[in-house]
Amino acid sequence: MKVTQHIKRAKGKTLFSFEILPPRKGENVNGIFDAIDPLMEFNPPFIDVTYHREEYIYKQHDNGLLEKVTTRKRPGTVGICAAIMNKYGVDAVPHIICGGFNKEETENALIDLDFLGIDNVLVLRGDAIKSEGRFVPDPEGHSYATELMQQVLDLNQGKYLHEEVEMAKTNFSIGVAGYPEKHFEAPSLKSDMKYLKQKVDMGAEYIVTQMFFDNQKYFDFVEKCRKADINVPIIPGLKPLTTLNHSTILPSIFHVDLPDDLVDELDKCKDNKAAREVGIEWCIQQSKELMEAKVPCLHYYTMSKSSVIKQIAEKLF
């Protein structure tokens, strides 16, 4: 079932969903199940599974020379989606990204997902390689999420890369990312909003936001979207702080601001245990306010660690 159908069936009730990471290469699926099992009591109608691009490692040879080797540390998104649907009977929402994939690899992944009966994809440009300062697309891939989205839309119309006649149509519902504090590469929030509207006009059916810690940022973002005639569901993405260094790491990596009140509370913390308690309580209060505003769904970024999300969900669902 499509994400938008789940939202309609809820009839105004806020849904619970979350995102997981595929296990690192060499780990098995049981780690994923261990992360999902404690959260199933809250009846998530769908679970997101991230896709990860290639990374570079340097292998030293006996002669002392270094060889640059490409590796994927978290493969398996398609397989994880299949495992989730088979074990739990809930919809899996795979992320599809530009970086590190050419158009043919993307088409093959989408065909596999369609074979599995997956109805939803979250289309993203994706991040730059960690060792590079800027995003560099695959030479035979997509540079922008709009281009990737167009490929999905083409498949929905039966248009494949190398076929001259229309073939079987896929039926993917497309979600896209939204940034209440703007994408860090966008020159302005207005510019960012322009490209978001372009995606919705193309056919994106819902938006999932980047994490934020000030609900007013989300409410302002939704208001700007509605004024721009962006009327699809906007799902807030949330992540609780769990360590002291999250107060510096998360703003640095995800380009988000922390409210002064939250920073003041974290400054009082002597250790990670205290910071975790502050982060959990902050996220609970965020979630309650968002539920009172009747958001369609609360979407939690778990990093495949469910204990904190379980503590939060127990207070809400």
C-alpha cells in the first residue's frame, strides 16, 4: 500500500514510522530484526530503508604504493526491504539515490523492487562521498533528484532505458525530502522551495523532512509550502539527541540548529546518560506538540538503534 493511502486510512490520526540502515557488509539481517522487533507494538504502517553510495578506501601493497579501492559498506537495501515485508507484513520504503549509481543500475534496482511488490520509493540526490568536498554524480548517472525522479516516473509509464516500445508499467508512489532549515547547498530557502515545488508538480506524493529540533521551523516550513501551492502530506522527521557530542555533531553533519533552551539543558549535563535523558524528553515534547497539530505521521531516524525510540513511542502511541 502507498504511504499516502496509509495516511488517508488513518483519518487524521498521527501514524508512527521510522527509518533503518542496512547492516554493514558482513553482518546479517538479524541485527535489523533486533532493531525493528521492539518497535512493532506501535504498529508502523511502513518502514524506510536507506540506500548508501560507495566509499573509498586505500589499500597498501607490499611495494608501499596505495591503491584507491571502491567499496559499499552498507549494501542490501533491496534484500532488507524484502525481508521486512516477509517477516512483518508492513510496507518497506526504500531510498533511491543518485550518487554512486548509473541509470542502468537504478533501473535494475527499481525493477527488482517492483517484482517484490514495493509501492513506494523515497527519491533523493544523496550526499557527497565523505572524502570529497562536493557531490559528484556517476558519469552515467543523475546529478539531481529531479532527474532520478523522472526515471521513476518514466518506468511508471512503461518507458525503460533501452526499449523502443512501452513495456509493463510500474506503480511507484514517490516521496521526496524537504528541509525546514533549507538544504545547505541552496542559496536561500526560497530557492530551495522552488525546487521542492518542481518535484511535487512532477508527481511527488509526499514529503519527509530533514530532522529539526525546533517545531516552529517545521510549522513555518509547512506554511511556506502551502503558500507555494505544495499541498501534499509533509511528514516531520525527528531524531533524539543521545550523547553530549550530538550537540555539535548533528548541526555539523545535518546543518540544523538547536534551540537555545535545548543547548542550555545539554550544557548542564555531566555525562552521556544525562544528555540522553534530556534528548528523550525533548523529543517527546516535540512529538506531543506535533501530534496536537495533527501531523500525518511522526517519522523517527533510528540509526538502527531502537531503544530510545521505544522509550519515546511508549509515551505517545
